[in-house]
Amino acid sequence: MENYRTTKTTVSLINYHFVFCPRYRRKIFLNKDVEERFKCLVKEICDDLDIRIIAIECDKDHSHLFLNSLPSLSPSDIMAKIKGVTSKRLREEFKHLRHLPSLWTRSYFVSTAGNVSSQTIKRYVEQQKTRG
């Protein structure tokens, strides 16, 4: 079971499952260097925002993030930061992505999960890579 997170004024357990895609469903994660750099950048962003990564996985044309956040951040705040930073940095660092005006679509999927389904979602996200 996850631990509840406490601040001076809150006690919370907020887990978000995000799924989002590159524009035109480009298969950017077939390139292992792009996938590894993406995961590294997400880790840095989450560390800065005090978000805990429960699971992160990439399929060829989309990414799953399962994150634990404090209540001070909305899902749209989290997505804006992750998509904004990763789009800018990946396009700067990988020549074959430079020509793109932006890397991600504007849309994303998000759902919340409490204690009961968190392990189920974590398993699901981790199994995305192994599915054929």
C-alpha cells in the first residue's frame, strides 16, 4: 500500500495515470535513445515538482505515466510541465526531431486511482512494453 503524503496543511493520496501521444502518432520511442532521454527528463521534472513516479513506460507511439502528486498540482499543471519541457529538450537534442514545431498532441488521457487499483494500474503500465 502507498503511504499517504503529508504537508503542513494536507494529507493526501493522489495517483494519476496519464497517457499521451506524439503528434501524428509518430513512433518516436522506437529510438531507444529518445525513450531513455524522455524517461530521464520526466524523472528530473518530477523531482523538481515533488511528484513520485510509480511507473513509467513507453510504447512506440505513446507514453504511460503513473504518478503520485500533492494536491497543489492539477493534472493539467503536471501535463503542461512534462510535455513542455520534454518537447523542447528532445527537439533540441535529437536532430531528427528538430523540424517539428511541437512534439506532443495537445490532448491526453488522465484517470485517478486510490489504494485499491494502484497496484493494478502499476502492473498494467509495466506490462505495456511486453505486449505484442
